[in-house]
Amino acid sequence: MPDVTLVVRGLADPGEAERLQTAIERIGEVRAANVDAEKGLLAVSYEGGEAELTRIEGAVKEAGFEPEPTPGAENAGG
């Protein structure tokens, strides 16, 4: 199961973090998600590969935020 941490631009408060976490957890392949609003980070454990990671990033964008891979995350998803 791949794990990835994304930098999420635009997180202003814990309420937004909770909304984002809920949106990510609704994705079927996601097994766990944790959003840290203070640090602007989203940690996700999911099943799958690049296509699923793209879905996760799309969900972040749909929630109104801008995802960026953290250093070293470019190999996430196999």
C-alpha cells in the first residue's frame, strides 16, 4: 500500500482540514488520511498506483486547494 504526503496550499484553519480529510477518505482506494492544517500537509495511505494518486490530487483540487508532492514523493505509487 503506497503512502504519500502532499503539501496542500491554502489550508487556513482546522475546519478546512477536516473538510479536506473527509473528501479524501471518500475515495475508495484510500485506507487512511490525515491533514495537518498548521503544517499544510496531507498524508494518505492508499491502494493502487499513479492513477489513484492522480485521483487523490484531483480531489484536493476539487476541494479548493493546491496539492504539491513533498520532496521524495515523485516515486509514490510505484
